[in-house]
Amino acid sequence: MMLTYIVLLKESLFWSRRDCTWPNSTDTANHWWQNPSSIFTIYSLTTTNEQGQQEYPIHLGAPLVAVLNATNTGPVISQLQEDIALAEWDPSNCKWNTLPTFGLLNNLNGCTNGIACPIPQGNQVLKVTIDFSKFQAIIGLLKNDAPYQLQITLTNKATNDKIVVTAQARAEIH
Ligand SMILES: *[C@@H]1O[C@H](CO)[C@@H](O)[C@H](O)[C@H]1NC(C)=O
Ligand SMILES: *[C@@H]1O[C@H](CO)[C@@H](O)[C@H](O)[C@H]1NC(C)=O
């Protein structure tokens, strides 16, 4: 009885520690999802560096390109607001903590910040370049080789429709 209890306790400690180190298995691969949308569906999301090479962990200190296979079933998008929320993983509390971004990543014009506009209708490969290297105030807060979460909200300014995608990845900073 006592032994079973100890074994179970050891297992649960093992699993909780394991779960809390790299959420959603971000130690080996990125993890992403999209909020439900009736006008825009993302089928796949991979990341590359500026040279188009896939690398993992990703590097947040250099431009990062998210490559999406997506279908726009809504209207052509020609005015796009981009908001990015950044969170770091807290392994001791097993939760994400939002990082301050000093307003640098809010209310951006997506069309001049890494997205080629207009976004046509139909199935396409869409590239979204995210470049934190110009925001040293943010880079300076980040730990090297840790899990990070980026939530990107793209708002079609003409219709107010939102596309929300969340990506989690292991990142190096340099
Ligand atoms: C893991 O991913 C799922 C979506 O696939 C998400 O709902 C969940 O909150 C994520 N867990 C953590 C700890 O981020
Ligand atoms: C997106 O992925 C689907 C399924 O793999 C594929 O059939 C389609 O050709 C891809 N779209 C583009 C634009 O590459």
C-alpha cells in the first residue's frame, strides 16, 4: 500500500516535471493552432530563417519567417492590422507569462511589417516575417533556449474580421 503510494507519487512528480519543462513538446517541434474562423483557414505553419532554411529551435534575435498554407474564403485583404503578444514559459508554475512589449508589437500595419498585401482569395502560401531584432528592449528580456509563445492577431481593417494564430516554440535568442 505504502509502496504503491510512493511509486505513484514518484510517477506523478516525474510526469509533472516532464510536462512543465517543454509545453506541448516544444523541445522537439513547434506547436500551433488557429482560433476558429469562417473566412480564413490555416492548414500548416512552418518556420524558416530569412534564407528560407527550416531550423529548430527558432531564433528570435533574427528575422523569422512563418510559412502558412492557408485559404482565404473571405474578401481580398488589403488593409491589415497586426498585433503580437509574446509570452514566456514559467516551468516552476507550469504556465505562460505575458511579456511586456512596450506597445512595440501592437497596432502595427501588417502590410508594411512582414506581410505582402493584398492577401488574395483562395488557397495560397503566405509568408509572415517577424523581426524582433529591431526591438532590443524586448530581446533583452528573453532567456536563451526556452519555450516562447507568440499570438498573432491579424485584423482586416475593412471588415474587422480577425485571424488569430498561436505558435509555441523553443527559441534561441542569439
Ligand atoms: C497546448 O496546445 C493546446 C492546443 O493544441 C492549447 O489549448 C493548450 O493551452 C496548450 N498548452 C499549453 C500549456 O500551452
Ligand atoms: C496546401 O496543402 C495542401 C494539402 O497538403 C496542398 O494540396 C496544397 O497544394 C497546398 N497549397 C499550396 C498553395 O501549396
